[in-house]
Amino acid sequence: MQKIKTCRGHWAIALCILLCLTNASTGIELGTEANEFTIDGKPVFLFGISYYGSLGAPRYYVLKDMDDMQRLGFNWIRVWATWGAFDNDVSAVDAEGRARQPYFDRLRWLIAECDRRGMIVDVTLSRGEGVIGVGRLGTVEAHQRAVTSLVSELQDLRNWYLDLANENNIRGRGKKPKTLSFEVLAGMRRAVRDIDPKRLVTFSYVGDATEADLRHYILDVGVDFLSPHRQRRRGCAEQTEEATRQCAKLMGKIGRVVPVHYQEPFRRDFNRNRFQPSAGDFTTDLRGAIESGAAGWCFHNGDNRAASDNRPRRSFDMRKSRLFDQLDDEERKALRELSRIVRDTTSTAEGFETRRAKLLEMLTSPKMLAGDIDSGGYTHRIPVAKSTRTYPSKPVWCSSPMACPSALAAIKCARGLPCSNNSDSECTQMKTR
């Protein structure tokens, strides 16, 4: 009898290992190509929602919230690995940057659950600020250790990316400096690449970046995509489209195109006197992001800073109520409209082709075609004729750039280059060569 039990135990262990390996090999993988995100190699617009304090929420709240997210078309969430708002520290790493239980295991479960649902997770680090209430990662060494802890322990899950430092260009409120130098950030980026070469990395910043800023972010640090947090004030939603186009032009000048990801726009109850966004503001901001070629956008939410108890706290504190039960009527109205916009413009074949046409018009403008375009290790320099809409006189390998499988392929096609490293095999409509 003992031998039978032992045998069954061994089989159970073997089965668990097999299931783990199977799950790891069938999960989704996030990537980038030119100015777009990809999931399993296919272009996708990331439509997300802030879910900051989720590591402190009951699991059944999380599951119910995620059902609502998927119903509305959300495909990514933003979670903080250093979160301690309202005297409730749910950080996945400790002050020295080491895994902190049970929250690290909760983070792993959350990412795996999102993987099962085909969703992406933003894992953000910060050194402590404002409502967060914890002075974590007070030294560069601790911050570096947190980076390596997350990347090493979660390497098998391919549906998450790392924000090295939230809003790194603003000063902290305490005695400890919040910002990290570009040299330190570049070192952290290299450390991630040494552990996990395909892991996507960014760091977020406040405001619209200058050309000098972008050179530091993209060339010196080596981020895989940009994560701007635009200013929160009246009229900012109407400026998002032009801000994205300007960013694309600056990237063309410096010679490398990466996705622009609006990871944390404005929100309700941040500063009512200055700006209390309506449903129309949210929809205008999202439309501007989509139409100008941004790769992702987030429905940001947080605590009511005007209330004595900060309620509703929304994603900042979900111990007593899940996120969707804390949203106000204006936010619910916004979500219905945002869901429709994403469905019509990025989810359907017609909407995707319309979006690609607008992206192509921007990316193949003479200014963008002149000079180097570097994305994913594929760099070319092709001179442009002085006529405003004349492309290089080389053979085009497909019937039109619209037939190309991605934005990067379209750039190459418009420049008279093969659409991919595999010559013409990826083009959907071929000319006679």
C-alpha cells in the first residue's frame, strides 16, 4: 500500500510539472514592431485600465473585475510592485528589492491569470511618493535588486513588461531623491537584457518629451517604447493627437521609431478645481491617441483627493470594494463609449485598416523617410527626392504599403525595400517582379 501511495505521489508531481511546462509554452507574448505593440507577432492596440493596488484585493474581486474588463474590451492592466496606499503595504518587493510574500506570489498569479485571458500586465516600480505611502527602494542597489528579482522570477511569463521607474523626471516629496540617472537606468536595462533578452522595458515620465529627452530615453537608456504621462489640465485631451504626431516627428529625426504608450493619462477626482474630466474628455483623448498612431492608452483612475477619507479610492484600494463597484456614473458612461471606440477603430478589420492607413501616412512622410529608421535591429538609410511626396525609385515588392503585414513593413515598402527579412513571403498582395 505504501508503495502504491508513493507511486501516485510521484505521478502527481510529474503531472504538475507537465502542466506547468504546458502552460508556460502556450502563453501569449508581448512584442513591438516599429510604432506598434504585437501579441504573438500580430499588431494590437493596448487598451488598458489602472489596477494599482490589486495585490491587496480579494481574489474574487479581481476575477469579477477582470470579467468586466474583458467584456469592455480591455486587454491590459497596470499594477504596481511597490504599492502601500492608505497604510496598506501590498508591495511585491521589500525595501531591499527582494521578493516579499505573499504579495510576490499574488503578482505571479495575477500575471498568469491575465495570460490565461490573453491580457498584458504592466508591472511598475517606484521609489515612493504621494499617496503610495512607502519609502521603498531608497537606494540604487535596492532598486536594481527589485528589477532583477522581478525579471528572474517571472521570466517564464511572457505577457508582462517592466516600468523601471514611475515618472522618473519629477522629484520626490521626501528627503530621498526619486529620480534615477540615465546612466543608472541604462545599467538596469542592460541587466534585464542579460537575464531575459526579449523582456520589454520602459520608464515613465511627465510631460511631452523634447528631442533631447527622446535621445536619452531611446538611444541612451534603450527603452522599448515611450510612456508619457501628459499634463492634466483643461484642454489636454484635445492636444493628445498633435502631441503624438510631434513625438513621431522627433523620433524620425533621431533615427529610431518605438511605440508611444499612454500609460497614465488624466483621471477623475485628481484635482476637481483644476480639471474634472468628463466622459467626453476621456473619449477625445482616446480618439486622439488612436488616430495619431499611439500604440496604447489607459483608462486611469484613483482616489478622491478632495474627500477626507479619499473615497472612492478606486484601484488605489480594493480591500472593501472592487474597482468597478467604485466607479462613478461619469466613468461608467465613459467606459461604454471608450469600449465602442476601441471596438470600431482597432478591433474590426475595417477599423484596423483605417488606422493603418493613417499610421502609414504619418510614417511615410518625407521627413520620416529621410535618414535612419531603426526598429527591432532593422536600420536603413535611403535618400528622399526633394518632391514632397516622391518615394525612392526602387522596386516595391508588394502592390501597396497597405498590403504589408505591419507598420515597419509598410515603412520599408514605401522606401522601396523588401517588406521583411524573408523577402516577399510576408506580403499579402504581390506584384510581378
